[in-house]
Amino acid sequence: MDGTLLDRSSKVSRENKAALERFTEGGGLFTLATGRMEKSVMPYFEELPVNVPAILYNGASIYDFEKGKTLWEDNLQPDVIWPIKQVMERFPGIGVQFYHGGRVYYVRDNEYMEAHRIREKYKPIRADIDEVPQPWTKVILEWHPEKLKLVEEFLSGFSEPFSQVYSEPQFLELLNSNTSKGNALKRLTGLLGPEKLCVIAMGDNLNDVELIKAADIGIAVENAHERLKAAADMCCTRHDLNAVAEVIGWIEEGKIACV
């Protein structure tokens, strides 16, 4: 969504919306694969022709918006609390937020988390780390990108089962060991049935790398991270220039198709 489908104002352009409506009316399947939670996606679901379950929390959940039901989830293991406590002790300026049951819990706040809250329009619950209910869908560590690199290196020394991925330069997300948008995409296609699907995925950041690798055709927007561009099959225009509409136009013109 952010940096791919949405423009810099976090809105869906008229061109992207019209192209998606043509695509789904013609029999295409369309969904979202995002780091956002249910409440942050719901306003967009109401204006977009999403017709299959969505991948949320960077691959930790598959959610059916039509039924208002989680179909599958892959939560963090409880012992991840130990490395997180060590991070909080070693890096006192870092922001830490937990996700549980469709809610956001602020364990430690900073200016990056405030900007995040305003953009995604959620209401956090402030709590001590030991008070946050489990299981945890994911944890986000928010800070200056250069400082987060030190946190990433520090966390790499722990043996507890979790993975790290950047969804944006200031967001380092902790997920269960094998959780990714790519693995969730494989599970979603299995849920949709045995028939062969041609899957085209688009993305812009490091949390999209496994997604575009798992798709039949992976496309990076022009504003994407260089590592994502290197992993993609092809590139399209920027998110601010109706990237989704451009790719759907390619499909309609027969310029891209699964072999």
C-alpha cells in the first residue's frame, strides 16, 4: 500500500481506482499485502475492489474483510520478550509498539511513533511491556534509520526465534521466524483453490522482497529500495504517478503475461 498503491498523501488516485475496477470487473483478482493492521486498511477496503482475503501485518495474518474474520495467522513466540527488553535497556530513545488482537500497544513512545499514529489513524494503548496481552502479531521498533541499524546488529546476536525486516527506513519490524509477505502469499493462493493463478505482485520496500519473489511476476515501483529493484522481474513508474494503473494497462495491452 504505502509507497506503491497510495500516493504521498496516503490516498488512492482516481486513475489507480478506475484501473482496478476495470481489472476486477474483467475477472481479475485483487488484494492488498501490507504491514498495516485491520483498522488501518478498512477505509481503503471500502473504496477499493478487493475481492480476495488480504495479507496484513507484513505476512503474519490473512484476513477476510468481507467476513470480518482472520483466516490464518503466525504470531511471535513469547520468548521474544527477552531480546526486546534488552533493546529497551541498551537503546533508551527507541520507540516500541506491540500488535495484539487488532490493537496497538505503546510500550515506549517517541516522535517517529507519533507520526506513524497520525498517518494510520489508530488509537494506541499505553502499557508496560509485561502488561501487553499475548500472542503478539508483530512488534515495531521505530527510530532514526542510522540508529536502527545498530539495533538490528544487536538483535542479530540473539538465538530466540524471530525475524527482522524494514517496512520503512524508520520501522524495524520483528516477526515470527519464517513470517513474510511471500510465505503468506503462498498460503493465500492455497486457500483460493487448486486452480493455477498468475500472480503479479508490486512493492517498494524491503518487506516486499519475499512477496515479489513468490509471485509469477514481481514488479518494483521506481521509488523502490534498490535491493527490491534487484529482486524484481521489472520496474514501473513511481507510486505518485499511478503505478498500479500503469501495470494494469500493461496487462490489458498484453505487454506482460505469465508464461
